[in-house]
Amino acid sequence: MEELIQQAEETAILLYQNQERKAYENVQRILQPVQQVIQALIEVAEQQGEMEKEKEWMLNVLKCLVESYKAQDILQMADILKYEITEILKIYQEIIG
Amino acid sequence: MEILQKNKEILKKQRPQLLEELEKCLKEFTEEQRVIVQYDLKGNFYPAIMKDNREWHLNSRYDAEYAAVLYGKNHEDIKEYAVYYLFGFGDGRVVRQILKNMNDTNYLVIYEPDLEIFCRVLEYEDISDIIEDERCIIILEKVNEKKLESFIDGTMNYSNFVLANVLILPGYDVLYTKRCRYFIDLILYYKKKVVINRNTEMNRKMKLTENILHNMYDYTRQSDLSLLIEKIKEKDTDGMPAIIVSAGPSLDKNIKELKKAEGKAFIIGVDAALKALVRNGIQFQVGISVDPAKDMTLFEDERLEKIPMVLELYSTSGLVEKHRGRRFYSIGYGGEYLLELRKQMGDVSYCALRTGGSVATAAVALAEEMGFKTIILVGQDLAFTDGRGHVSSVCDDEEKNRKHLEERKLTEVEDINGNMVQTDWQMALYIEWFAKEAYNERDKIKIIDATEGGAKIANTHIMTLKEAIETECRNEADFNHMIQEVPFTFNEAEQDKMYYEFTTIPERLCRLRKKLEEDIESYRKFKELETEGITSSAEYNKLLQKVQDIDSMEKEESLMFLIAQYNRRVEYEATADIYTNEELKIGDIADRAIKILEGYIQSIEEFEKDLPILLNQLPV
């Protein structure tokens, strides 16, 4: 998980720097594991039935990431990776390990 | 409002022209209200923009400053004398970071493609430090974007073009794709132009000065091009286009059609097309030739001798000798000395034609100067249509055509029908020039490509010559009569004054030689002190000042430009890596400077040998 957090942060830096090609490759690479992490967290939320707001937020983050990727909105992608995805990954680390 | 006021005050102080242009533009500009004022989580302002039902944030919504710092970190290692071309001003934070990484030898040329963004930034962000920074050149769409090219041209030269870098602010390439492509293409164009200019200068160095020396005398007896332009400008040319006839292979197809435009258009024939025009009995107004080494066989037709010609001061001297009609001179490149004399005589009206490198681009610039609102291009293939390089009057020989093609460095471009066609690198550069010109002048001038073949020139209107003449040639004018009415530049007394000045050139050369010898000595002493490590003495500082002043030699002695032509190879060799070779020490640079100055002394000798070309023409 540490590695994924690091990858997300490094990718965000590349995006802020407009190093598109390298950054896009990274986004493609981490998109699937991030999706899996969110999926796992949603499953936990559903089991516990107490994390409705978090679930909604995480789904929204994922949706925004995919949308900004499609629109090539490089700054939004960077913000999501730097501030939101890393937070989700840290939550995963805490809850699931 | 305080921020806006502060920014405007600094603009007024530091960039009054930009402020004036901005205010003038804003009076007529209706904002579309696409720009949204946003703040990041730390309360920093940044602009966002609505496009395609999506809000695009032009900086980080969390921490705009941090994002800008990261961008700057990627460009920490900026080399001395490097020039950066930045697409997008944004909120100014990235600009500030790049400037932090620069020193006084660098320039940052910023092009903001969205005026609304800059207006919001002026209101909400204190950018007075950026406005104040003399290393910044700010270009704003709709305000001064027409200067973009001249700023790129002015900041790029043979010594620094490898250090030219293009940066794009995040998001700008997606939001302003077309303008971004245009910006990048412009920079690539000027990079190529630097190399081509260098090769051209090396190849034509001697011929250029010989021609100028020869034609200077003729200039005093003929007319400055500005006089012809003024005359034609007197006429309202509505319904009368300028037609520029070039010698591309497609000219064979439609040259006869030009008959229908006689008297209803101002027809300019470029040198290689002149024979084809007279052979087909086309009445045209002027010929134009700007090449310093044009093949004289192109003018071998008696009927051409009296056709008025537009020339550069450096145009082929053989043509001037042979020609018997009116000649109109542009005095741009190489005309510094003549201009100095004219200024001394209190006369500063002259014309220096813009050029994109070819005679046809100069012809377009001429037509624009004359005030024509429609320009029709004919025979402007800019490609090897059907494997041929020229109209049949220039080259009928298949074998020659094949060899011509083999000698050129070929590339492929799209033709007017959407297929690919072969061209060479030089013509590819001209295609870009025409496309740029058509785009830049689109509000004032319509450029029609009526070649009916060859490369597709973007931003032009493609049609047949028949259609173009039918739609555009609606009125009539006797341009030939107007041309004959153009006055000569000088009266006899003024001519005598010019001739007298010409006779004083040898004295000026003696003074220049002496100064160059002194400069060499200064460099030698400077190098000695530098080697001995005596760099804080008064003598060292005095010499440092002196060697810095040597660079302005061309400004002090207007003949220097002509003399330097003989020294171009030495100049290029000595300066090619002067900014890029990090191992060069001050002593090495001084050695190179000495080599250049010695080269100039040698060049004076060669110039003196050629000087009789001018002096022998003067009346006794």
C-alpha cells in the first residue's frame, strides 16, 4: 500500500508539472489497484452499514478521477491523486492493512 | 479594486504601451463571462473557466502555490542565455516560479491565449512583480498577439536557438488546443529559420556586398519603394486585387487566364515567372526580384527590359545592369549605410520589405503595403507538382527536373486535393509563412490560392483563377500610368551629396581599422589580467567596460554590416556554442573575440578591393 501511495503522489507531481505522457502512463497503471481498494472499502462499509457518507465520497472520487482522465483535465487529476486518493489509500491501510 | 489599481499603475509605469493596447482593446471587447473567480483551500485566488459544460480549474483547488512550486522545480536548471516560451499566464504563480530560476541573461516570453483570464488576474492577484520584471515579455490574445512573432524572432538567434524551450501551463493545451499548436509551430518555424538564415548567409556572403555596392549608385538615380507604395495607396483598390504570379509548375495550366485580369488587378510577376508572362502576352505591372544570385537567363527577353522592377538593395547586380526601365528599391537588409546618409539629409522615408525568405513572400508583403485587401496567388505550388519544380519557361528539360529534385532535401506535405505531394524543406518553410500570414492578417486581407495545384496553404481560400478573377476583379485602374508618375528619390543636388559621401568611405575604413586594432589590444590585455587573476583593478574594470562596448560596433559604423558579410563564417564558428559550451572560460571567449575582430580587419581589405564597384560608377 505504501508503494501505491507513493505512486499516487509521484503521479500527482508529474501532473502538476504537466509532464503528460509519463503521468498518463502512471495513472493508467494505478487506476485498477485504486479501483480495487475503493471496492474493498465499499464492501467493508456495506458490511458495517455505518459508512454511507464515506462510501458516497469514495465513489464520487473514483468517478471524478475517471472523468478528469477522459477529459484530460490534468490539474483535477493531480488534485484527486494528491489529496483524495492518497487519503482513501491511507484509510484502507488503517482499516484493512 | 486595490489590486487592479496597483497592477495597472505598474503597467502604466513599466509597460505603458501594453496598458494602452489593453485598454483600447477592452473598450471594444465583450467578455463572455466564462472565467470564474476561485479560491483554493488556503484562500489563494486562481481562475477557472467554463468549457464544454465543465469547470476547468487553472490551478490546484487545494494549494495553488504548492502546485506552482512543483512546476517550477521541474525547471530549476535554466542555462544562461536560454529563452523560455510559456503558453499561458494562468494566475501568474508559475511565471513567478520560472522567473525565480532565471538570471539576467534569460528571457521569458509569455503568451496568454485568453484575454478574460488575464483581466480577472489583474483584478484579483497582485502580479506587479511580474509586470515589473524586465525579463518578461507578455503577449495577450486580442491585445498584442500580432507582436508574438516579432518577439520570438527577436529573442532567438544562432547562438541561443538550441536553448529555446517551450513550456505549457497545465490544462492550457486542452483548453486552447489550436492556439497552443500555433504557438509551438511558430517557435519551431523560427528555430528552422535561424538555421536556414545562417546557411543562406554563408552561401551568399560575398555576392551580397558586391550587389549592394553596385546597386547603391543605382539607388540614388531611381526610386525608393516607399514612393511607389504611396502612389498606389492613393487609389481605392476596392474590387481590384493584387495578383502574385510565381513560377510553380501549375502556372502552365492557368497563365492565359490572367489576360482577363489585365487592368482590373495589380499583377506582380516574380522573377522566375517573368519570361512566362511576356511569352504569353500578359500585361503586368511590376516584376520583383530579391535574390542576390539570380540566374540571368531568367531575364533573357528584350520585352522584360522596360518592365518596372521592385528590387532589394542586394538584388542581382547583373539584372540592374541589363534593365532599362524604372526600378524601385527596398532597403532593408544591408541598407544601414544608405539609411544613415538619408537621415543625415533629413529624409527618413524608405521602405524595408518584410520577407518570409522567398521572392513570393516579399511580393505578398509588397501587396499588403500597397493596401490591397485581396491577394491572389498564382503558380505558388510550393511543391513538386507532377514531379516538376517550375513552370515550363524555366525548365522544360525532364532530365534537369529529375536532377533538381534529387538535389533537394525532400519531405511530403498535403496538396490542395488532400493527397500527399513532395516538397523540400525550404518550400515547406514558405508554406508555413503563407499560412501564418493568411491567419495573422485574416481580418484585413483575404489571400486566395488560385494556383490550381501544389501544396495546400492553410488559412487561404482555394479556388480556380477563373473563379478568383470573376469574383474579385470588379473595378478598373490604370496602374501603369500611376507607376510612371512615381517621382525619383533624389534631385541632382542630393545625388551629388550622396556621391560625395561615397567618396569618403575609404577614410571611414581607415578609422574603423584603427579602432579594430585598438579593440584587439584591449581584449589581449583583458585576457592577460584575467589569466593573472587581477580582476579587481581599475584597469580590469575599464577594459571590461571597453570589451562590452565592442559588441555595439555595428551600431556605431553603419558600413560594418557590409564588411561583416566577408566574416560571417568566422562569426558563426566563434559564436555557435558561446552560450551552450559550459567549459568555455573567459580567456577562451576573449580569444574568439580577437579572432572575430582580426577577421573584420581582413574583411576591410576585401571590402576595399570591391569598393571600386561603387566608386567607378560615380560621375567624375
